[in-house]
Amino acid sequence: MQMLSGLGKARYIPLLILFTLAIMQSCRKNPKEMTDEELARAISEKKTYQQLLGLAGNAGIDTRKFETKAGTQPVFGLLEEIAFGHKPTIRFTQKKIKSDTTLIRDAAEELVNGQSVEKVLEKLEPVFPVYHNLKIHYARLLKEEKKDSAAYVAQTLNAYRWIHRQIQGAPRFVMVNIRGAYLTAMDSAGQHVLTMRTVVGKRDTPTPTIDTYATSIVTHPYWNVPKSIAIKEIFPKAAANPEYLAKNRIQVIDKDGQAINPEELEWGDLTAEKFPYRFRQETGEDNSLGLLKVEIKNPLAIYLHDTNARYLFNSNQRWRSHGCVRVQHPTDLANYMAGTKLLDSDFMTEPDTVSHPPKWHKLKVRVPVFLLYLPADCNPKGDLMYFPDVYKRETPNA
């Protein structure tokens, strides 16, 4: 009888286990009610964090600073790095955009809820096809033990994560790779819409790296000659040859913005360093800026523009400017940045025998613009490309 009684009790053991588990589950705190510290602690106590580190490493992230020997791991810092990267070497940044903390918090909650790390990363990382292709090439290079090449790709992966941060809320963006002398325009999902050649700065007048946004399109722009060019190039030629300014349609502008007659100046009494005027080239197709300029917010007098020397786009040696970026298809770029057909396709081919006044077309939305110095990138087909260090710089930090 005692044996039967014991067997009878044994039947209830599975039920007791299920009941106990149910109580434990009901006592478990809802991740949405947990603090960031509690979420980080919960993830740190699982194998989840090690998986997270491994997949971050596969995206070219240096995970050493996110590894600690004991205690709560820097979970939120790693999640932010996976999603938005860190600032590359950039000379001027108009504004650092804050990370999407809701996106990062949701990712942490999903990890605590048992969602797979791979699924969580799909929601965190940039959805750009170029980013996905770069990750594939990075894994291949590591497998082939080509560490130097992999390091180049890692830098570019971080650059795209940074772009992912900076374009939040923008419908489109433009990226110029100075090192490759080309421009790509993409939508918010990173789909290539435009790709074109550019002419960028020479080694002694390099194009600076910039993270900013476009403000307006200017048709038939004046070229307000930068002071450095005025001192080194324009003034000596004007002082030596009275016909130089007229031949090149360059005006002398006083402090009130009025054009004055250069023949009335005593050039022999003036010096380039103390020249009290500025130079401005009249509008027209022989203007150094061509027929169109894209103004971007920056204190360095850098912009994107057309050119009166379009033959240079046929060359593979396109590091020829004073620092600004000359674009191969300015009309296409202007229309894309405006989000509408701002200019007709024949705008660049219309006869331009007279000087038209400049016209400003303010963009309705800010379009992020990145001038970067990337050692590697993928073309729209997914092929990996490397670019020479034309400015002979040390490789930028990733």
C-alpha cells in the first residue's frame, strides 16, 4: 500500500514542476519595466552577450573596449556601436545627431525576451545594400587572412554606420568619396539612385572631409574667388596684364558689393596681401563653377558644382580642383536633391551667350552630404573596390 501511495504521489511531480515554473515566470520582471542597468545585467549574465560580441566583430567592430572580465558588460554602448558606429576622421561636422535610443532600448528588451541575436542585429544595423555587401567581403578577407585589406573595409563599414546615425529622418543623402573621386546619391534605405564621377582637390589643395547638409541649388552662380586663390593666382595676373580680368569676365568688387572699373586702380601701388577688394567671376558657361552650384553648410567655402572644364571627367586622375567638388551630372544631382524636377534635362546644353543673374532654389528638406576619405567601398553591383591614398595620409581611424 505504501508503494502504491508513493507511485501515486510521483504522478504529481511533473505537475508540481510546471506549477513552480509558472510561478517563477509570473514573478519574472517584464523587460519593458526594467531599467537600462537591469537589462544590461540580464544580458551580461547570458551567453547572449558573447554572441553579440562575435557578430559585432563580424561587422568590423573592434570589440575589445566592450569586453570586461567581470560585472555588468557595456551592453548599450555595444548596441549603439553596432547601429550607429563612431565618428570617422572628419574635419568639419555640422551637427552630431543623437542615437535613436528607442531603437537601442527595444533591441535590449528583445534580447532579454529571448529573441535571437541575429534577428536583433537585422533591426539595428544599416539596411543599406552596400553595408551588407561590405560585411560579406570583410568576412571573406578575414578567412583569407588578408588583415590589411579587411581593416580598410572595417573603416568603411564604420563610415556607413555613422551615416546611418546622421541621416535619421532624411529622405535621401549624398556621399562623395574623395579618395575615389566619385559621388553616390542614395535614398534613406541606402538604395543607389545616382552615381557619377567627381573632380576633387589636388594634393596641395585637398578637399576637406565634411559631414553636413545641402541648403540650396544656385543656377548661373557667381564665382566669388576665395582669398587664397585671389592672392596666389588672380591678383598677380591682373596686376601684370590689364586685359586679364576682362578676358576672364572677372569683376573687382568693393566693400559695398559694387563692381568698380579695374582700369581706374593703381595696380602698382597695391599688393595681393592688402588688396582692399575681392574678385568675382560673372555668370555663364565659362564661369569656373559652370551653370550650377549646390550650397552646403560649412565654414570652409566648400560646395558641389558644375565646371567649365567637363573634359576632366574623362580622366582617371581627377584630383585637380582647389578643394571644391565638381560633379559630372549637376542637373541630375540638383533634381534628386530637390526631390522634384527642378531643372529640365537640357539645362546644361542650352546656349548661354549672355550672363544670367544667379537664382537660388532653397531645398525644402535638408539633404545630408558627406565628403569622406574612404579606402574601400562597393559599387552598385556589390564589387569591392580599393582606392589610392592620394593625399598620402595615414589611414583614417575606423
